[in-house]
Amino acid sequence: MPRPVAVGIDGSAASLAAAAWAAREAELRGTSLHLVAAWPPPNGRAPEPPEAIARRHWAARSLDLARDRLRGRHPRLDIRARLLGLAPREALLTAGLTADLLVLGSCGLGGTSAHHLGSTGAETAAQADFPLALVRTTPHPAHPPAGPVLLALDTQRVRDDVIAVAFEEAALREVPLRALYAWMPARPVRTYPVMPGPYGHSPHARRAEQWLTEALLPWRQKFPDIRVEEVCLEDVPAGAVTAAAHHAVLAVLGHRIRTAADGARLGAVARAAVHQAACPVLLVPHT
């Protein structure tokens, strides 16, 4: 059996929405679902303080409730629950190492923020060196509407691992793939697609279209049944991606792990997509 889909559970509405999405993803992949909750270790103090005991009981109760709810909706899915004696971020990173995909709610584990992604979730997403999906709190229907998988590219460095994941997700869902390459304009922003033909078609646009076609060609041949739409935009990449995500069932982005003085951070496009995209966002790390 392939590696499981793992999802972080903290009892919040965000984590339950993520778990519902993760259950359907596990069924698509033909694998099991692992529910993961965390409670910080007692730091060697004895006896364990009452607040730590309460947190552990809440974590265990949240797991039980999520597992019971999902088993009622997905009776054939192998669902397992794990309570890890680690801080939330370390627990999520540990679970992700043995999973095919880690899923988090938009509020993360550890609370909300002004940008919809809690500090623990943001740190986990920035540091994860494995595929990680972030799901908004908005409830998802039992049968989500069909839409394309969006493959968002904002650089002309070919990332075969990112492209591969996007094609695989489109194949799992039996939906088209929309490949978007956006670059920062050197003049006032144009918010419409670059149209083919000699009029108003800049050399950069022609090179972009040629690059995108060449980058996707091996994957078109590997997945001949997937209908692929190629879109090149001269626009602010973060805005172009979030706008396109409103019409997608899933957005797939590559993200480079960036380390700053105050910790790892998501890049501008990935951060905008996570905070603003209407659909789930799947981040695929690369160096």
C-alpha cells in the first residue's frame, strides 16, 4: 500500500475541514488516512501540571471525535489516529516524513492569525521538505464541483517534481490541467492573457510560451488523456495565481524553502496563494 495521507487535528473547524478533504484525497490515492494530534511533553516536571493534562486529554478527544465522524462518512477507508508527545510543529513535521501528503487546515495547529494561517501551520509549511496541502475552513461538499488542477509557475526554471505532482493530481481527479506561467511586467500591469499572433506579442511573451510548451511536452506524452491548457500572463505572479485559483479544484505550486534570520518563510507567491486562494493549495518543495 502507498504511504498514507496525514492530517493535523486540533479540534478546530479548520482542522476538521482539512480532515474531510484529506479523507477524500486518501480514497483517490487508494491509501490510508492518519489523523495526527500533538501535546507538548511535560518538560521533566513531576507531577505533570493540570494544564498539560488538560491539553493531552483535549488532543486525544479531538482525535476520537474526528475519527468517529470520518468513519461514518468513509466506512471503507482505513483511518488511524496518532497522538504524538511533541510540540505541534515537530509533530507535524514528523508525521509528514512518513506520509505521501500532509494536510493542514487554514488555521493550522495552534490558533488563528490575521492571515488565516496560524503560526504553527505557517512554520510547518515553510519548513516542510515534503508535499503539504493547505485547506481553507470553508466546508467542502461531499462531491466537489469539477474544475481544473492549476499548475502555477512563476519562474522559467523547470521543476519536474512540481509538474509531475500537478499531472498526477489531475489524473487522479480525471480533470483538465491548467498550466499558468506569470511574470512581473516591466510596464503597467495587463490583466488579460497574452494573445497569439504578431500584434502586441512581445519577444518575452513568445519566449515564455515556447518555454512553457517545451516544459510540459514530456508530461503531456506521459499523461496523454489529460487535457492541458497553457496560459502565459504578464502580471504580478501572486495576483495572477490567486485569481486563477478561484476557478480550480486544486492549486499546485512549487516553493523553495527560504531561511531568514527569524525562521523559514514561504515565498511571496506561495504565501499569497495560501492566504487568498479559494481552493486547496498543494505546496511541493524544491531546492
